Amino acid sequence: MRRFHLLCPSYSGSTMLSVLASWHPEVIGFGDTYPVLPDYSSYGCLCGAPLLRCPMRQAIQERMARCGYPGYDWMRWKAVPAEEEHDAFLLSIEAATGAAVYFDGSKSPDRLLLEPAPDGLVRLVKDPRDAVASYRRYFRGGADAYDVASMFWLGYWSQARVADREARPTCTLYYEDLVAEPAVVLNRLWRFMGVAEIGVPPEAETHVTGHVSILRFRKCGIENHGGKWKQELSAADIEAVHRAIEEFDTEHLAARYFGSA
Ligand SMILES: [Zn+2]
């Protein structure tokens, strides 16, 4: 089974991408499979079942038991799964789902560093102004926009770059392109993953982990949550984010989002 690892800071559309990628019959992903929180009762499976009662997850768990890992709680954070445990996990997913590709949506650079190397990386980038606005909305803090951009947004990408020490094949997608032209972007992703392009994606049931706020709607399709920074960031905030991006940017993001090198 081929495996691809998603790199994307929080609040950047990772759940949405996991859902959309899994609309492909040959791709299976569970989104953020490894919540750090010990109590994940505010999360469920987007098939509608509570996490631990999702039939797909139970089938994988049964396969794991047959591989010698009874009671394997793969929803819980595991810093470094042993290699044979990891192999058993992938075999169990393959047997239970019949998918050819596992899309690991844990977003964790640590896992990338410590686990067996994936076949490729998928980077999802969102406008840093939106990332900063979301972070502040969630934490309700008056954190300085420069600090948030440099620590949270750029900090993640620096960590991700260090973790990608092997310079794996990488597909970079932009959130704004994904919501504007989902079929184009998804087919690029699927081509990269080595599965057939299937045109406009038909909506399908997925088993991505969802927060209770998404579960209310029992799905997570293509919804554009971008652009809120226009109402939420002051001119000084925007300038601060721009400054942080220019200071640390090595990937032309300043040019993409701020029209400057
Ligand atoms: Zn499910």
C-alpha cells in the first residue's frame, strides 16, 4: 500500500483535504488520526458513527488483533510506533478497505521524522493571514500577529522542512486553489498519488476524524472558510504578517500572497 503524508499547520483546511482526497475509491484517509488530547469525545467519524464504533475503524482494529495487536488503540497518540506495528497497521488498513493509498492526515512532522519514509509528501498551504486570523479566533488571545505568523505558521513549516530530510517527492497544493477549482487540484493530487484521475469528484462517505462542529452537518465538503482575515486583521496586523513572511520566507510565499519577493 502506498502512503502519503500530509504537511499542513492547523486551521489550514487539512480536514477538508483529507475528506476530498478520500472521495477517491482507491484512497483512504482518516484525517487527524492521532489527536493529542487523551479525551477525544468531542470528535467522531464523518460516516456518522462515534469514533470507536465506526464499522471501518472496528474492521481495522480486528485485523490488527489478528496481526498480534489486540486492543490496538490507533486513535491515541503514539510517539513512535515500532516498524512492525506500523507495517501491520498499513496491512490492516489495506485488507479492511481495499484502498491502494493511505493518506496520513496527522500533519505531524514528528511522525514524518520517526516513521518509515512515506512514498511522498503533500503540502497544503493557506494564506498566512487566514492562518493567523484563525489561530487568534480559536485562542481568543490578543497575540501579536508577527509572533503568531513567525511561531505558529512559519514555525510549522520550518519544522516540516527539517523532518523532510530525504527530500521526498512533494506535491504542493494551495487552499485557495482547492476551493476555487477542486476538480483540477484533486486530480493533480490523485495523479501524484498514482491513482486514476476521476474528473469532478463525486461526494462519497468518508471515515475522516471530525470535530463536533463539523459532525453537526455529518459531512465536510468544499466550503471556503478563507478570506476572513479581511474583516479580522487590522492594517498593522497584515503588515506584521507580511514582515514575518518576508523575513523567513524561502518558498516564495510572500510573492504569492503579498505580491512582493
Ligand atoms: Zn467511520
